[in-house]
Amino acid sequence: MLPAALELKSVTKKFNGTTAVSGLSLKIASGEVYGLIGPNGSGKTTTIKMIAGLYKPTGGVILVGGHDIAHAPTNAKKLIGYIPDDPVVYDRLSGREFMEFVGQLFAMDRKKRDKRIEELLARYGLGGLADGRIERYSRGTRQKISILAALLHEPSLLLIDEPMVGLDPASARVTKELIKEFAGRGGAVLISTHTLPIAEALCARIGVLKDGKLAEEGTVAELGAKAGLEHGTLEDYYMALTA
């Protein structure tokens, strides 16, 4: 049996005695889009950053493709594409140069890298704009470059913290298409978002975080049943489950 694309086992994170995430366990399969939703301060971004290797868990185990992020970080991180809530790009580079740099970090073959960069840039119609310095880009264009850079090396796990921030409706639609295509090719996706219609449209399963713990988990229909509501939207179920 193949290992899960992502598995968290009783993961806890404390900051100066304050518990941000408490005993969190979840598993995401290849080809699955999983959403994390919850109030501000519920631990969503902290969880994403622990999986990405930016925060060290206080306790528990994080496995990416079977690799323990604590003991085999290089093997685990090779499998990850990370899109933070605030785009991390280098202002003095052009968008194309930044993507080339990311490709070099992942030791991509140059011809394959350059071909893939052109294919990805075309998805957002960036064209010549990708040759201008990032410092002149809008917030939305920075977000697009961040998304494309995360997809460049063809990871098996995509971590996304608020994917649609700063994107216009057309770009948001392209982003949803990219996520669906990624999962369709067998990639696993973990999305943290406050935009519940996005979670409802994209995610096969959703986990509701509250006070750093997984309060509920399931499909939208299953969450509705747990909320005691026969009909409604994810927003309705969320409000009932987090009340």
C-alpha cells in the first residue's frame, strides 16, 4: 500500500506556552483536495507552516509521502509546493527570473524548466509582463507568480494558504482550474481558507479547526448532517459547527 500524500499524527505546536495547534491528526490521499476552515486563530496557518517545514512541531509527526519532515526534511520538501497567504517573491528579479531560480533550487533540467515556465505563464496570460521587475507588480500578479512557482517542479503535495487573495475573477477561475488539474493528475492539495464558497467548490473533504483542534471533518454533506441541517451551504454548516 502506498503511503498517504500527507499524514499528521497528534501534531501540537506551542508558542511561549500558548497552544496554537493541539493533537491534530489528519490524512490526505493522492488526488484529494482537502480544505481547512476555522475562525481566526484556530491554527490553520500554523498547521500549513509546520507541514512546509517553516515551524517545528512541539509534538507529533508529519509525514509527506511517507517522509518524516523532521528527520528527512530534504526528501519531504522536494514533494511540496507551497503558496503562502502573502506572496514570497524577490522584488529585484523579474517573474520569469524568479521561476527560473525556483527551478534551479529543485534541480530541474533546464530545458524542461524553461518549457514548463512558458506553459505556466500562458495560463494567466502574463506574457511580457513576466520580464518586468516584481517590485512593479500588483498584489494579484505577485500572487500568480507565487502560484506558478509552487507548481513548477511538479510536486506531489500542494499547500495553499488563502489562494484567491488579490486575484480578479478571471484569474481566480484559472487558479481553480490549475488546482483541479493538479489533483486530477494525482497530486494532493491542502487549502486553508476563509472563503467558504471556494472550499465548497474545490474540496472533497473539509476539516473544521477550532481552538487548535479538529472539531469536525467530512464532506460538505457530512458536515451538514453533523450540524443537524438537512439543507444549506457550507457557510450555514460552519456557523452551526463553530457556534
